[in-house]
Amino acid sequence: MDIRQLQYLAALAREKHFTRAAAACNITQPTLSGRIRQLEQELGVPIVERGQRYHGLTPEGERVLAWAHLILDNWQSMHQELAKLKSKTGALLGRLIIGVIPSALPMVSLLTREIQDEHPAIEFSILSQSSEEILRALHDFSIEAGVTYLDNEPIEGMMQAELYRERYCLFVPDTHPLAGAPSVTWRAAAQEPLCLLTPNMQNRRIIDGAFHKANCHPIPNIETNSIANLFSNVRLMGLASIMPEYFSEILGPIKGLAKVPLVEPEVDHAVGAITISRQPISPHIQALFAAARRFKAN
């Protein structure tokens, strides 16, 4: 068994198609299929369900894949650390993959900038994911870190570092009667035609919880998994939406929109970086958490 066989298996599980997996690995489809058959022979278990097309992994294959992800993650971390040791400057190279809840996407750019101030050669893949998707992706090692809520739902077995507190405002067209108001209650906000994130998003569950505390249960006109779509529905359709207060600070003034702080109840939640708690810690994750501590201090 060698590392390439595990890489090919991980690619096949990710792409769910032999030809696409082979292309992702820069090899031919027969080569990929042959190397996975070799892996099955060496381990003595069937890994892939047999058929003309990819039909998934066998139960044994799922366990092999879980170990493959762990081995590949440690292999990558080892190479990161050795590259750092060989570097004269100690600068890090390579790519850091981070899953980010949609409401934190604008803010995460400040975190990646903080990392690149120390390690300008690091590259990033930033993936928009729900909090549940982030936890699953961390456990199957398809991402290295996440930025998510820390105190609204359980996060077990994770290193974590708070980045900021998320507070909420009602965003409305600047011609709306509430535009310019010092605040608005959640009960009053529930009377507006709303556009909100989809129920699978933890941000939406927080908003629903605030409405529940205010003893109201609005049904949004539009649900979306896109922050950009929330803004466009407020600006172009005249709907109202509930989004983090900092959006207008990070994104700058948005023509045609006004924000009004929400009260009764006061709601805020910690958002931070998380990763699997383990030793040794990869140099990329060390850099991320060092940046997170500087970010919080500023």
C-alpha cells in the first residue's frame, strides 16, 4: 500500500465518478481503477461496490476511507512541518482549506489577511458551509479548519478560538418607515415581509430562537442559502432581512439599504475558528490560531 492509492480512493469518494476522479489525480481512468483494485487485494476486503459505474463504497470501503483521510491529513501535515523546517525564513507554503458559515464569510477575509501578514505564501480555499457541514468535513478531513458559532450548539473534541461576537440588525430599504430608527423589537420585525437564510443554517436557528423568545413565529417570504441573495432581496424586492451588524462595516455602505439594531431580546453569539484537537498540530493550523488570537486582540 502506498500514499497514492489512498489519494486515489479519496478522490473517487469525493468525485463519485471514476473518470472525474482520474482527471482530478492527473492519471487515466484504468490506472485509477487498477490501483484501487491493488489496494483491495492488499487489504483483503472489497472497497468499491462493483458495477459499470460508481455505486459507492462497501461498508469495509467506508472504514478504509476514514483511515485514508486520517493518514493523508497526517502525511500533509508532516510535509508542511518539514517544509517549514527547511525554509530559511520559517515561512509556510501550501493551501489551507477552511469551511465558513455564510454569515461569517465577509469577516473571514480579515482572518486570512492576518495569516498572510505572517506567511504571505499561504494560499486559501474558503468554502461556504453550514455549521453541520463544517463538523462533518472536519471529521472526514476534507477541510482543515472551520469558522462557526462556538456557543449556540455543542462543539466537542475541538480546538477553538473566538474571533468576534455576532449581533443582529434588521436590514430594510432606505425608504422604509423603520429606516433611521434607533432600534426595533424582534416582535415588530416579525411583522415585516422577511427574507432569511434556510433552516439548515445555524444563523437561521439563532434567529428563530430569538423570535420564539419574543413569542412570535414569522414565516419568511423567501428562504435562501446565499448572503448575497439576502441583500439583493432587500434592495430589489423591498423585503426585510436579519443579518449580522458588522456586514455594513465590512462591506461598506450599500446604496438603498438601512440597518436597525434589534432589541427585546438582546442576542449575540461567539463566532470563532475550530479544528480537530490533536497532537502534533500542523504548522498551518498553528498559524491560523495564532492569527485568530491576534484578530481577537485587535
